[in-house]
Amino acid sequence: MTKSEIRKKYKTLRKALLKDDIEELSLQIANILLTLDIWNYSFYHLFLTIEEQKEINTEYILNILAGKDKNIVISKSNFEDYSMSHFLLSDSTKLKKSKYNIPEPIEGIEISVSKIDVVFVPLLAFDINGNRVGYGKGFYDRFLQACKSDTIKIGLSFFEAETEFIDTSKNDIKLDYGITPTKIYKFNNPETNS
């Protein structure tokens, strides 16, 4: 399947999810994350849910991170050059939805990509090799390329991994983990696993 076919398939699958399904599946994903050995780091990058896209509700993960007193980093997207800037989420951070319905910080303390230890990656689908399909703008590929080589990249999905390989380009960055409501996929990614 091509990336555009995969995007179409998974957008359709997501559209069929009811609000209660999304909440239940999101909670299951958060509970599975708790079993991973990833909680000894300082800076965790988390995407904030685009409800209109029926994305995973990351509020549960946010609560875990806050409860563990971690530094939570969120992004602001620049659609002119498809880059992202990263900000520390604090009690005083004010959020506003962008024209693409992405909740983003209005301002705040900017965080260097080099500080980020773990990234929770939004996606539409991923395959059994750790290749992911996002929305197609390349925001996360650019961001992940700029991260440290040992930054842990964790894709979150309502759906199991595709068994057919996703076609990739040289700019695509593989995941270290894929997390679904029922399973942990661990990818042997020599570039990032030390």
C-alpha cells in the first residue's frame, strides 16, 4: 500500500470511532505505556490531541508525566517551513487552537531539541518494522532528525501494526516503539537504541 492509501484507510477507521471508544482506547494505551522502562528521563515531548482528527486523547499520558514530576514539552507548528518550536508546559502555559485545530502554546519557555529524551509520536499508522505514516507534512520527520540519536521515539496508535511494509523515503525516521491498546511493538533500531 502507498502512504496515501494508508492515510485514507486509517482516517476512515478513525472516523468510525465513537467518543467513548477513543477515551477507553486512549486509557488502555496510557496503561500499557506505564509498563515500559522509559520513566527515568527528564524531558518528555507530548503532542496535544487534535479532537477533530479523532486522535488519541493524550490527557492520560499528560497526567502520568505530571504525576511523575517530569518536564513536559509541547510544540508549536510553523506551516510556512513545516518546522516546530518546542515549549515547556507549565501551569501558566496558555494554549490556543491553531487554524488546523492543533492546541498550541501561545508563548513560554522554549526548549532545545537536544534536551528531549522521549518523544510520543502522533501517527495514522505504522508497520511491523517501525515505519510510520503521519499526515504527510513531515513535521515530525524534521523534528526527529534533529533529536539526539538516543532519543526514544514512541508511536501511539488505536490500531495494530500494518504487516505490509510502508514505503519509506530517506527522510523518514523509524520508531523505537509502537504502542496500541493491546500491544507493545519494540523495533530493533540500531541508529537509536544504545
